[in-house]
Amino acid sequence: MTTLSDSSPARTGAVSVVKQLSTLDRFLPLWIFVAMALGIGLGYFVPGIKGVFNALSIGTVSLPIAIGLLWMMYPVLAKVKYEELGKIRGALRQFGVSLTLNWLIGPLIMFGLAWLFLPDLPGYRTGLIITGLARCIAMVLIWNMLAGGDSEYCAVLVALNSVFQIVMYSPLAYFYLRIVPGWFGGEGAVVTIGMWDIAKSVLIFLGLPLAAGVITRLTLLKRKGAEWYDTRFMPRLGPTALIGLLFTIVVMFSMQGDKILAQPLDVLRVAIPLAVYFAVMFIVSFALSLAMKFSYEMSATQSFTAASNNFELAIAVAVGTFTIASQEALATVIGPLIEVPVLVGLVYVALWIRGKFFRVPAAVAAAD
């Protein structure tokens, strides 16, 4: 790799990518590390905290955790531009590719990596598979913007995936967790889980905030207008999703701290296939887009949508189905810790691909 001076255009582009991230997004891995450490410390120094969190429960989920899970989903779903769904008809070929990448290739690759890297850890393996099925509907908007992708197309893809997850998540989870392993003699390692268990978690932790998000957006757009909603309301509501996420992580790690301290290498073993997954999905998506002669903007959007995941949904489903103290839930929490630095790196890769394989106006290249 060529070393770049501080004054080179490429170096300038790298710096601008980081600067365009908000403080919350730029240091998301740090906030997650802090929440993990706080949770582990809380569980160690206050052993009775588990009983407090489990005092009020709805099924397998404590009420405080349910509130945290729902809140971390709501701001994300209130940001989605559902009114853009009508544009699907104008790019059916591209949307067909996106659905194939997100709902056929992505889950299959994560399933393969989970079994390849975690053959002896069924709980963590299941958590990875659950993560692979949750398609990104939040952070992809940021990665796409930084890489110079098509913002309108990305907004439509996000809206499409939000609605599609209601229909596809439960049957695909059942398929990959119960049916496919049996084809390879893996029944003994598969957690006993019914489709309704997954569907119930999806309906509660995706269906409710999705409905709230749709109602919030469409109602306020009509009353206040798009400019007020996007420039005044969402900048205040959006960051609060991080509170729900960090609160959930603190509670999870307070209940799992003893396991983490006893087996720290488990976290590393889960992180490796996640990093591989992001890179593989990005490369496969960009290669397919190049082969189909999509524009750079469309290719970047396809690739970041396919390479990202909705960890909020994955965490909610894992907690709602397997309990917050499960290995499945812990595996889903590791996801955002790995996604942020890897996807920031892939933004640089995308900008390099643009200069290498696409014709870019000199003014645009200099602006990066």
C-alpha cells in the first residue's frame, strides 16, 4: 500500500470521512466498550442486580429491558422515508439485486461463517445467524452518505427492508436455525425454538416501533413539513436510540459478566466471523454491481446496504426469544462493536474503487 502525505487528495478524503461522522457515531465503539465495562462492574460489585432486572418480566424479557429495546428501535424507524417506497417501480432491476443480496446471499453467508468459526458454540452461532438475518435500516444511511452513494435509492432500500423484515425474518430464522442444520446432521447442536417464538419477538420489537415510526413520520410530515422533521425533530430524537442501546448493553453485561470474565476468548471468536462477513458481503455486492454495470452511486448503496446489519433488531429478537442472559443475546451485542470500525474502513475502500473503476469528475474527487 502506498504511503500518502498529509496534503494528498486521498489523505484529505480519509480525514473528511471521519470528520463527517457525528461525535456519537465516531466514538460508538468507545461508548459500547464503556457500557460493557459498566455492566460487568455492576454485575460483579452488585450481585443482586440480576434479581432487580428480572423482578418485572413479560415472558422472557424484563420490563425495563423491553422498554430499552423498544426505544432503541423507535427513533431508527421514525427516520425511515416510507413515502419514498413508490419509487421502487422506477428501478426494479436494482431492487431485485438488493433483495437477492439482503435476503438470500447475506443470510446464507452468515450461516456458513457461523458454522465454520463456531462449530462448538451453538449459542453464539445462533446469535450470529440471527444477526445475519437482520438487514440494516439505520447506520447504512451514514456509510452511504460518506461514500457518496445514492441517498434517495438508499432511503427507499431502507424503507423496503424495514417492511420486508416483518414478513421474512421469522420464516428465515426458523429455516436457518431448525431446518438447514438438519440437512447436515446438526440437529443436536440446534436450539429448540419454534417459529412463533421468533415471530412474537419480531412483531413486538419490530412491529410496534415500526408502526410508531410510520405514524410519527407521516403525521408530523403532514403537520410540520419535511424540512422541520429532518432538520429539527430527528436530530433531537435520533441520538436517543443510543440510550436504549447502551442501557440494554449495560444490563446484558451485568448479567453475563461472570461468563465473559471466565471466557474472554469467546468474544474474540464471535468478532472474527462478523468482520469477515462485513468484508465478504461488501466485496460480493460491489463485484455484482460492477458486473451489472451499475453506476458508482448505485453500487455503493447496494454494497453498504448488503454489508450492514440491524443490530437493534437482532438484539431484541435474541433477548425476547432466548433471554437477556443467553449466549445468543451476547453474540448480537458484539455486532455493533465490530461494525463501526470495519464499515468506516470500507468507506475508504469504496472511495478507492470509485477512483479505480469508475469515471469520476475531477471536482468530485478533489472534494473527497
